[in-house]
Amino acid sequence: MTDFKLTPAAAPPRVGRGRPAVYLQMVVDFVAMDEKSVRVDSSRKPDTIYNGLAGVVRKHSEFKGVKVTRRGDEVYMVRDK
């Protein structure tokens, strides 16, 4: 029989896949601005930025008037109103 030991411990928080708080903060900052449209500049890939922002806008009803669009390799947030 193999010897083993089980030690009680809390699992550390998950690291990796996405940073929803970053995308949420981007949308909150845009809503606070007095601009109709902004280009999002980030070191992340355009697909990643687009998917993250679109997910936040889709999940939070308070951002109903914000649209996320992509033109080529650039991602924009546009106020719908």
C-alpha cells in the first residue's frame, strides 16, 4: 500500500483566464467620460479585449447604452445614445 498524507488547506485563488475586473473598470471609466466614442489601447490581443468588454457590457444592464465594436485590429467603445 502507498503511503500518503492529506493536509487541510484552502485552495489558492484561480489565476489565468481573463481579468473581468479590468474590463469592468474600462467600461466604468468610459461611462464616466464625456466622449461618444473611444479606442481601447492595451497590450492584450484585440480579440481578447473585444470579448472581455463585450462580456461585461452584456452581463451588466447598467451599461445598456454602450456598444463594443472592432475595426481591424482596433477595439472601440461607443455610446449608443
